[in-house]
Amino acid sequence: MIALGLIRENKGLTISEMSLKTNVTLQLFKN
């Protein structure tokens, strides 16, 4: 939830945050 706020404030980090979230989501689905 906090990450979403950071993405809105720092749009430059949006791509990095999305990549991290995607990796985490994929790991969760694998388990």
C-alpha cells in the first residue's frame, strides 16, 4: 500500500516499482 503512494509521488520510479511488484506477484503465484 505504501509503495502505491511512492509511485504516485515519484513517477520516475514507477517502472522500477512495477517490475518489483511483478516479480513478487509471479513468485506468489508460483507458490
